[in-house]
Amino acid sequence: MMLATAPSSPPTMSPPASARGDSDAFDAVKGLLILLIVVGHLSPLQYVSGMGWLFPVLYRFHVVSFLLLPFLLGRAKWQTRWLADRAVRYLVPYAMWVVATAIVFDLTVGAGVAPLELVRRTSWGLWTGNALDLKAATGFQLYWFLPALFTVTLLRAVLTRLPGRWLPVAAAVAWALHGTVALWLGGWSCTPLGLAVAVYVLPMGLTAAWLWPYARRVPSWGLACVAVALAVTTRAMGLYTNVGVLAVFGWRDFAWMLITDIDAIASFLTVVAVAPLLARVPGLPALGRMSLGIYLCHSLFLQAVLLVGLRAGRQPFGEDAALFAFVGLVTALTGGILSARLMQLKVLQPWLLPRGLTDWTATRRWFAGVRP
């Protein structure tokens, strides 16, 4: 397997011109991706003439790229403290937002459902991290990303414990499991904390990391041409994937799986390749630094716009679609940015967006002064 020859030290995103430059490039990539995610959630845009092509293209790579990005940034570590910090960083916001939105859902849309049933739905959604289970509990699918990101991190850490001679076996197993997600969807969707998504993404991330040292030697316009050609091809073939809801291809559709996998990896590598250019776009790195807060909150503002429009007798999924797509984009971005800035305040950040055990208010006193 090609992954057996992966370099022992992880590749970096770009030549180390400066620490700040690398940081801005990384943040700009996240800024572009979160912008595409917000656009991808603008449901009225699907009803605007000529825009139907956009969503299949976005859903093949925009959130997946966020899951692939850590593979280019450094090794995961099989260390209890390191993994515990990642668990706090990813799962605390996940749990808090799922519970909060489940309560709001209970008081509004879920009114009339037995309280024990709502508790069961919320508990099950938290456990599986499955997008459809989370939607049943909260009304939103998007929270699946955080448990999946943690589980991807955990699987990467497991791989670091393997001797080098076992890498070909690990690569073969990863790809074998990758193709089974679509085959045994019922079983995989019940696994904990987005394990199905993590299993699906893991070999793609390993492959992207293996390809990156070679891809970075290709002019960015060359990578872009490949990515566009693949996007046009998959669109013309009517292929569609959405890893969040596990709408993916498996071994029964090997050719389609191969094409969509290559498409996603090529699109991701293209975005990373143009990171130095993205870093020059005003506001994009800042948007990336707020990406988690924006991700958690933007859909709340978008849904508020749609609800107000519907109650006002407008047609956001009909003749008013273009207007609501524009208003929804502005409102979701503005609300998401303001919410992200609010969550970064010292009084809120340790509760809502903790960076680790020494930062989370619930554990800080126990781990203050303890080196990771």
C-alpha cells in the first residue's frame, strides 16, 4: 500500500517563511472552509435558478476538509493527557450545545413529546454523534462534526503506537473499513461518537498526508485544474456524497467510491495549496480563528431568518429564495461572528470553548500547574 512509505515526520502546510505567516495561512484555510459551510447551509439558495449545482460540489469536500486538515499539521500523540485535552476541546462544546439546543427544541418544536422520550433522544444523539440522531434530538444535524473530529484524533493516535512494519496492514484495514460504511450503514450509525465518519475519513486523511509533499510541488493552478475537472465529472455523473449523514459510496460501488474519494482529496489539497494566497484575503484568517464559534451558532441565526420569513407570509423556498439566501448569509455570518467573539470573552471561553483540562473551568483547579 502506498501509505507504507509515508514520511516519519508529518508534512507541514507550507514552507516555514514565518510562524505568523504559517498561522495566517492555516487560519485562512479554515476561514474559507467555514464560509463554504455557511453557504452550504443556505437552503433557500437551492431554489435559486442556476444554483442547484453548488450543493453537491460543496458537500463532497467542505466539512470533510476540516477533518482532513489535522493530518497535515502534526502527529497525534498516544498520551493520556494530550488525548484528554482534545476530549475537552472537542466534546465539551459538543455536549453543551447539544443539550442547550435540545432544551430549546423541547420548548418549541418538540412540545407535546413525552419528556422521557426527549431525554432518550438527546442521550442517544450525544452517544452516537450521528447527524440524524442529533437532528431528532435538537433539530440540527451539524453537531456531528465535533465527536467525529475527536474520534479521528483518537484513531490517529492509535496508529502512532504501531511499529512501522505494521503500517501496510493498518492501511489495508483502514481502506477495507472505509468501504464498509455504506454496506453496513445500520450498524455503523449506532457506533459511539461519530466512529463511522472517523473510519470513513481516516484513510482519506492518511492518503492526503502521503500525497501532500508531492502535491505541493505542483503549481497551485495545476491542482485547481484537476480539482475542477473532477468536480465537473462527478457532477455530470450525478454523484453525491454527504459524510455527515453517511450518504457515501462503498465497495458495491467501487468506481463511484474511488472517484468521489479522489475528488474530495484533490479539492482539499487544492485549498491547502493556495493557503498563502488565501492568507492575503482581508478578514479570512480572522474568520478562521473564529470558525468553531461560527460553526456552532450560524445555523441558529439562519433558522431564525427562515422562521420570521415564513411567519410573515414570504416564500423563502419559492419566489423569495434569492432574497432569503442573501439575508440568511449576511445574518448567519454576522450572528456567527458576534457569537464567536462573545464566546471568546474571558468569562465565557473557559466554559464554552475550553482548550484543555487546564483551561476548562470544571477541571482547571485540579490541573493548574500540572504539565501536559
